[in-house]
Amino acid sequence: MTSNHSVADERLTDCEQRTYYVLGGGHLGTAVARHLRADGRAVRVVDELHDRSDTDGVRGDPADVRTLTEADVAAASTVVVATASDSRNLLIAQLVRARFDVEHVVVLVNTPDRFEMFADAGHQPVCATSVLSGTLAGAV
């Protein structure tokens, strides 16, 4: 039996095979999820105020093991932790890595002095304050 599909058609790109989770919605988490989705990536959001009409996901506390289990975070290739609290972000990132064995965890850091602490914990930190201040300084 011959197939009308080529081998290349059957293979998904790495980007298409990955599942991204954004933990913590808010305006930043929602924007990250929208960008990922616009790039053709499978993305789910976990947040207390999550609106399913906007993006696939689960309404609940992203620091709660039961919520993360319900959301199937263990299936994630990459998790982005983006709540408004650095301590909460670190707690959630540690939980995701330890309990759900997710290797690639990108974590929002709001206070630049905490950047190294997040990196030392094995996560990929992104400091919104540093990025924004650098962008603004370059614009003037």
C-alpha cells in the first residue's frame, strides 16, 4: 500500500512536537501564551483567572499539585512560570521540576538581584525589569 504523504509530511518539526505550559496568566502570561500559539505551538495556561475562550488550559492555582496534575504538566516540554511574585515563581518552578520532571523551565524574575538565585536553582530566568529597562534606555 502506498501513501500519498511523504516522510517529511509525517514528521513534525521539533517546535510542533513540543507542548508549552504557561503557569500564571495575568497580562504577561497571557501574552506569552498568545505568542507561542501564534507561532504554531501547542500551549496550555494554568491560572486562577484563566479564560478558556482565550487559550486552552485549566483554571486553578499553578502552585497546587492537584491543579498541575489535572492540567497534565508532566507532558510539558517547556514550562514558563510567570506570576507576579518572585518567591511564588521559584516555588512553582521547583515544584514543576521536582514533582513533574520537566527539564526546561523558564522563570520570570521581577527583581534583578534575584536573577542568579533562579539560575543557580537550574532554571532559565528572564528578568522583565532588566529587559524592559534596557529596551527603554535604548529607545531614548
